[in-house]
Amino acid sequence: MIRVGLTGGIGSGKSTVARMLANEGFTVVDADQIAREIMEPGSPVLAEVAREFGEELVLADGSLNRAELAHRAFTTADATARLNAITHPAIRAESMRRLDEAEARDEAAAVYDMPLLVDLGLHKAMDLTVVVDVEPEERVRRLVASRGLDEADARARIARQIPDAERNAAADVIINNNGPVEELGPQVEALANRLRSGK
Ligand code: ADP
């Protein structure tokens, strides 16, 4: 099975491409979704986070107080690193387990949708790295329009990620999403055909 790492900077259209590949019939393992699932009530990861950042982060119904965790974990680099040390290995293990399941079902290819794929060096565990690329200023415009971020926040989030040149340098395939969304279709279809043909 071809393991396809799909990534792109925030606002690049990575989720849009992931949806199109799912519509083409490929299994898509969504790292952001797994990140939420591993913190569900009763999970060992949630217990570990509570031990590290405060038991009161677990609300009466067993769920995580996400806003308070964000406040405690994302205000200093050290706290962020401590949170990541708990969550990243768990996200990675569950992601790989789901890719293994796709392989056990004899699928030709499966897609790992992961925003930090290259930032964390996880692309090295993939057979093909696909990067969705868009100029930063266009991403800022799309983030402001679609997610209601203000421009400064959008720029700050982009600045916290790996530089586009480094991400693109890790790519086997670059999907150019600078143009209208209609121009994604043929590029995604070409990728899908390549994956189905096993190359
Ligand atoms: P990501 O997952 O990379 O953060 P999304 O797929 O959520 O990005 O796309 C960000 C926003 O930009 C969404 O609202 C999406 O519909 C929109 N979008 C994606 N591609 C294009 C495009 N080519 N032109 C205009 N808007 C786009």
C-alpha cells in the first residue's frame, strides 16, 4: 500500500484536497480528528494531560476544558512542548494503526492528512509526500474570509509553522491551489489515478 502524507500550511486547502481524495474512495486518516478523539472522556491521554496540567481541566461530565488547556499549554514554549510530548506520540500511534488497518484491507493507497507532517518529520514514514501550496498572503485572505480570523492572527499562525520553502522541498507532489478551486479537480484526479495504478 502507498502511504500518502498530505500536508500544507494553514489555509492552503489541505482539508479540501483530503475531502476530494476521500470522495475518490481513499481512506483518509485525519490527524486533527484523532487529536480530538484521544482526549475523549475516560481516555488515558486525557488522564495524563490532567496529571500534567491540572485535574480541574477535566469537567464534571468527564470532558476536557479545552479553552483552559489552551490557556495553560499555549502561553509558553515549555508548556507547549510538555503537552506535545504527551499528545504527539499518541496521535502518531493511532494514525499509524489506522494506516495499517487500510493496508490489511488491501487498499492500494491511504492518505494521512496531517498539518504538521513535515514540521515533525513524519513525512519520512510515508511513501509519497503531497503538499498543497498557496502563497501566504492568499492564505491569509482565505483564513479571514472562511474562519473569521483577523489578519494578524492568521499571519501569526502561518509564522509558527515550518516555512513554505522547507515544506515544499519535502514534497514528491505539489498541488498548486493558488488559483480557483476548480483547478484542484484535475490535479487531485491525476494524483488519484497515480495512486490507483500503484506508482
Ligand atoms: P486547510 O485545511 O489547509 O487549513 P481548507 O481546506 O480548510 O484549508 O481551506 C481554507 C479555506 O479556503 C476554506 O474555506 C476553503 O473552502 C477555501 N479554499 C480552498 N481552496 C480554495 C481556492 N482554490 N480558492 C478559494 N478558496 C479556497
